[in-house]
Amino acid sequence: MNKLSVNDLNVQNKRVLVRVDYNVPMEDKDGKMTINDATRIQATLPTLRLLASKGAKIILAAHLGRPKGKREPSMSLRPVAAKLSEMIGKPVAFAEDCVGDAAEKAAAALKPGDILLLENVRYYNEEEANDAVFAEKLARLADVYVNDAFGAAHRAHASTEGVARIIARRGGLCAAGLLMERELHFLGRELEKPARPFVVILGGAKVSDKIKVIDRLLEMADSILIGGAMAYTFNLAEGFKVGKSLSEPDKQDVARAAMKKAGERHVQFLLPSDNLIGTPVDTGKVNKKGKPVMDIQNPRTTQGRDVPPEAQGLDIGPETARRYCEVILKAKTIIWNGPMGLFEDPRFAEGTNAVARAVAEATAKNGAKSIIGGGDSVKALNKAGLGDKVTFMSTGGGASLEFLEGRVLPGVAALSDKQHE
Ligand code: 3PG
Ligand code: MG
């Protein structure tokens, strides 16, 4: 990476604005917002410890949820300040506002090594609009900018992009944090000359979400294994029946084009040869969004690729899991993005779990580099207790997908180039 690193900075006694991705899952427990998974907080500790040891005054900016410019109390970052303090083992100050008096006073009170977390930047519409005046207000808080928010780097927002441009324009340095560097290394550099075989496992609901990634990885991989509801669009395109499975009938040509490209490039392109299915039955209830709640009954395995008209495909079948695992176990480089089925329901988790076990085994026994592309696959791997058995798990969801597509992330593009120093 030719971007400046936090390692290269001299920040003694300087105010450093650090953008972090603390968009963590939270839940209301007895009227108190509680953090369900602190992985994203944990992942920033190396950068924060490094900056503190260099004598920086650390000012953290982050978003939580999508409050759309309103001060939505359930989306306050205050509980995150408490959690971070507990995890890093020292006080973390909190400012009720991310710009203006409250923020400026709190920032001015910092001593070298101190940490301040600003309130949710998305309490202002100007954040997502990348408003220049708002970005200027953020920039007023700092001398130096560090972006460690890989998970939000695909957003060109004021705290991820605009503020860096302003600080750079007035001669301040803008560097990548250690987490940002690790993410860019594993999802980028590490895949430039992959050890082979290079196996890509893609799941999730929609072909339309993943087609650009498929297209790019078809140029790099030896094998692509498809699972999740996405597989049913490919099945439709090949003339099989999908019953009530989620599918995108209007994306069949996209699916066909991907399979054609795989053929031309001699990439092994595998689709499920059997399915775990269930029969959705209307419970008569509706969910919060007013959609009917379905109960899935009679889980069973299909012989072959067709799904009967009353049923829905919800996981890869056992024969498919066996075929996929065979390929995964021979891999030297693995990318996995997206579960194989509805893994949140234990009845439809086996395909995803089998893949998770195979990825872990290939890593341990075969020395494979296994890179997990964030979101649901990380959740599934952690649920299977295998989170520490892979080479790298991304903290990004959308960001990791966009980066794997080969797109330039605005949050990265805005950082200073290395030769700047
Ligand atoms: C995420 O959780 O995907 C990132 O924090 C970005 O959040 P967003 O999708 O609301 O921009
Ligand atoms: Mg998102």
C-alpha cells in the first residue's frame, strides 16, 4: 500500500482525529443499550495503543446505525465509550456532540495519551452528505487524521473522506490505522499472487449483490463454489425448478454470463447438486415490517437440483457439502463471503458449518491462507466456534465486498501518499 501509515507519524502532543468503525450490534436490555459483539472495538485497540504510546491526544469519531440526522438516543455512542474504556484499561472521555463547543472543549482538555470519543457523527445529516462546512468543523478538532474504519471506508462521508481532504489541504498528514492496513493487506495485496489452488466460496441471498465480485474473482480464482439463495438463480438459468426458493428470475442472463466466463477461463464453477429444503407455512402473524411470518416445516433433502413447487431451498445438501469440502481441503488460498444457507436456524446450518470446518481444517493442515469477507460469514464462523482458526476475518461488510470488486474506497483514496513524509 502506498498510503501513509500510522507507524510513520510523529504525533507527540498532537491532536489526532481517528475515524473508527464502532457500528456494533446493540440490544435494549431492560432499558439499557448493551453491546452484543465488541469485535470492531477490539480490532482498533492496536492503533489506539500505538497512538497513546506516541503521546497523541486521541479523538475518536464514529457512527452508529442510521439515525438520519436525528439525535436518536438508542444510537448514542456513550455505551461504546464505557466498553472501550473497559477493554483498553483506561478512562475514555465522551463528548455529547461531535462538533461545536462540547467537542472542542473536550478535545482541548486532552493530555498526551488521553482518549476522547465523540457522539455519533450521523446525528447530523451533513455527515452522509459529506458537507464541507461540517467536515471543516470536524477538522478544527485535529492536527492529524488517521482512518482505521475499514468497515466504513466505502462511504464518502464527512468523517471518512471530507475531513481528510481538509486536513491534508492545510498541510496535516492523513494516515491509515493498523486495522485499515491489515484489511487492505489481506483483501488486497495478499490476493495479488495467491498460492494455488485459490478457492472462492460465495453465498448469500442475491446474485445482484455479488455479481461484480464474482466477475472479478473469475479472473483470479481456480475454483468458485456457490451456495446460499444465490444458487437458485443459477439453477433457474440452467433450467432447473426452484419452487418457492428466493431467486432473481431477471438475473438469469447475468448468471449465464458468469458461467460462460468461468468456462472460457477454465475456472471450476460449482453449483449445489442437492438441497436442504423446507415447506413454508403461513403462521397468520405479521412481523414488525408487516410481512407475513412463515414457519418452515418438514426439512428434507432433495435428490438432485430441482426443488418441488411447495418447498423452499434453505441450505446446500449433504452431497454438495461433501463435494465443496473436498475442493476446500485442497486449497492454498481461500476467500469466503456469504453463508451457504439459513444458518441462523440450526436445521439449515449444516452446510455453512461444514464449509466453516473445512476452511479451518485447510488452514491448519494445509497451511492455506483463509480470508473471510466480513458480515454473515464471520458471524457463522464465530457461531461454529472457529473464528480463531482462520487467517483473517474482515471487520467490513459492504466495504470488504466493494474492495474485493476492485473498487477504490473513498476513505482510503483520501489518505496521504507515502512519499509525502
Ligand atoms: C457497516 O456496518 O456496514 C459499516 O459500519 C457501514 O455502515 P452503513 O452501511 O450504515 O454505512
Ligand atoms: Mg452496511
